[in-house]
Amino acid sequence: MKNSKYLMLFTILLAVFVVPSSISGTAIALPFIAQELGKEASTLQWVVNAFNLFFASFTLIWGAMADKFGAKKCLLLGVFVYVLGSLLSIIAWDLLLLDIARALAGIGGASVFASGASLLIRNFEEKERAKAFAFFGTTAGLGITFGPTISGLLIDIFANTFIGDMLISYRAIFAFHFIILALVLLLGPALPKDSSNELSKNPFDILGAFLFVVSLFSFMAFITSLAYFDNQTLIALIIFVVCGGLFIRQQKSFHTKGLPPLLDLEVLKNKRFFGFSLVTVIAGFSFVVLLTYFPSFLQAVWGFSASSSGLFMLALTTPMLFCPLLVAKMLNSGWDTKKLALMMSLLMSFGLTILAVILYFLPMQWQILLVMLLLFITGVGMGLHAGGIDNLALSSVDSAKAGLAAGVLNSCRLGSETIGVALYGALLFFFVSISTSFLGISVGDINAIVSGNTTDITEGTKSYLYAFCATLAILGVLCLALSAYVWRLLKQKQ
């Protein structure tokens, strides 16, 4: 690689590190955000949901925009949006503004992955490209692994630091993102210019992009409001059905006319591809849920500090550092792909399910080592999935459709992560509501319990523990059912 390519790769990897570290690290801050900005559960949940939703929605859109308008322009625009979102997150004085800021960050983060990958594909030859994408994947794994740890340390370091009347605390996390991404913008000239010969001549599907975002947003709004079903829940469901139906119809129309659709759903007719894609759904409902919300459990029930929670989460995230390389060796040595996909699925599913049982039934003094083991097992399943499932899924379709299949696979992955986190929030709120009625806790304390702020509510900790374990158990059983379906799909002949 030439020096200019090294600098380009370094610039992209800086941005790549921030996105997964933001996803895995922000959850550490939720109890602290609740203490300062409010404990309204539905609004607090969107601190996580807003980023995940817009990250999932716009990855597909930024990919199409990079092809149409240029990867460099889209990457720098996305990083600028992320910088703006980080700045707003620092100064946010209420939960609503913080939710909006996190949505902006999610939009920008989607550009980093979609446009960054596009730049690597266009500017590296085959052998160099493999190395570049290895760095890309390793950096993303590092972000996931050390995001909670870095965030926890930053919170504890700045726990009692003020700038004027503003407590730094969790804001240090967003300041960290702001500084790194500002550096990426300064290094922007190192990125190669977009060649007009490489840009797509096809029109950008604005209507499809709009329908896709609205469909995913309304479905997420429907899930998050299920615990307290009302008119808004019904409206969200209607919007999802209408917009989702229109989106599918429009994408099929593009396919029929021979135009490249935003999301080619025809590849889902391939049973092997569909089966491998469902493994990403299991990952979203298990690993990502634990990554997002287990730190709150550690702080609320076990009384861990932010930094201790971040260090404990290494049990879950460390496998991301070595399992992607391990699964490559397993595939090269001739492992049966069906059994490998089932193993990934079951490691994550059983890890989540047994974790719920142990946390609820065993005394705390027996829990810590077993919990660390189960987190590690779930992380191994995720690490194997992260390193192998793209290869398995895309290898099962015609090479001419690999690009469209990659779009569908990433939509399954990111959409399931978004929906899994939202479903966790809805189930937790539902079970907390039930348990508080039996324990005699006022409705006014429910939001504090859901946000993990149970320090001053003795029975609230019991309610939170019950709700947390019940939620994990349901998600675990759902993942086990999906694992059985994955096996059934992969056993079938095409």
C-alpha cells in the first residue's frame, strides 16, 4: 500500500471505531442520563432506539447515495452529521433533544459504514482489499469490545466535573466521539476524489427510501408502545402495514422493470440465504440486547460503578477479537456450513436463556462466574457469526446478485438489532408494570425502575430483576425457535 492509501485507511478506521463503540458504550450512560434529564421510560429508551433505528434505516440509503453521488462526499457529509449529533448530545438539556441528537448520530454512523466500505472497494486492489477489510472488521470489533469499558471509565473520571452549571459525567462519552470525528473531518483531504466514471447513472429511489424509513420507524414505535397499548399503538401499526406494503410493491416493480431496487427482496426466496440471514436476527435479539442493556442491570441490581460495568462487559465482547479469525479457519478446514450456522445460533440462544434462569434462581454469590461464562458463550456465538455469516449467506446466491443480497442481509442484521432492542424495552416495561402491582409500588416509580434507577426503591430492585429475567427468557425462547427454523431451512434442498 502507498502512504496515501494508508492515510485514507487510517481516516476511515477512525470513524469506523466510533460507531460500534457508540452503540455498545452509550448503554452504560443510561442510568446517569436518567438521573439528570428524566426517568420517563418511553423517552429514555429512545436514546438507544433513535440511534439504532436511523443507523439501520440509513445504511441502505447511504449505500445507494454513495453509488449515485460519490463515496467521499457521502462519507464526509455523514461524519459531519455525526459530529453535529455528538455536539447536540453534549449540550442536550432534556431527553427529547438528546433523542434527536442520537438520531442524527445514527444517520451519520450509517454513512461511515456504507460509504467507508465503498471507498475501500473502489481504491484497493484484490489482495490489498482483503487486508483493508480485515482492518475494517477488526476495528469494528475493537469498537464493540472496548466501547463499554471506555464509556464507563469516562463517566467515572468526569463524574463530579462541571463546566459552568453543566455536569460532564456521561457527556464525556459524546465529547470523545466529537473529538475523534472532528479529526476525521480534518483528515478528509486524504480521501481520494470520487470518479465520475464510477458513479451510477440510475435515478436515486427517493420514494423507496422514504417508505423504508417510515416503515421501520412505525414498526419500532408500535413495538415500544405495546406495553401500554393505546390509540398511538394502533396508528403506528396501520402506518407500518400501509407503508410497508407500498414499499414491497414498489421494490417488486423496480425488479420487474429491470431497475436496481433499493432492497431486492427476491433473494429471500433462496432458502439457504434466508436461513443464514436469520442467524443475524438471532444475534440482534440476543447479543445486541445484552450489549445494550446488561450494563444497566449491573448498575441497578449488582451495584456496579460505570467503569466496573464496562470492564465486566468484556466477558461478552472479547470473543469479537478472535472468533472472526477462528471461524475463517473452521470454514477452510471443511466444517459443515449448516452445523456451523446452527452452532452460532444455539450458542447465542442458550447463552441468553440460561442467563435468565441463573440470574433469577441462583444466589448472587454463585452468579458472577457463571454469568461471565454465559456472556462469553453468547459472545463466541456472535463472534463466529460476525466472521462467517456474510460469507456463508452471500456464497449461497448467484455472484451477479451479491450486491443486492448484501443489502438485504445488512437490512436483516441492522433491522433485527433495532427491533430486538425495542422489543426488550417493551417487554421490560410490561413485566415491571405487572410486578409493581403485586409489590405495591406506585406507578410513578415504574419509569425509575425501567431506567435502572432503583437505588432508593428497595422493592424496585426486585421488580427490575423479575422483569429483566422474564424479558431475557422470552427473547431466549424466541431465539431458540428461530434456531430450529434456521436448521429446517438449511436442511431443505433448493
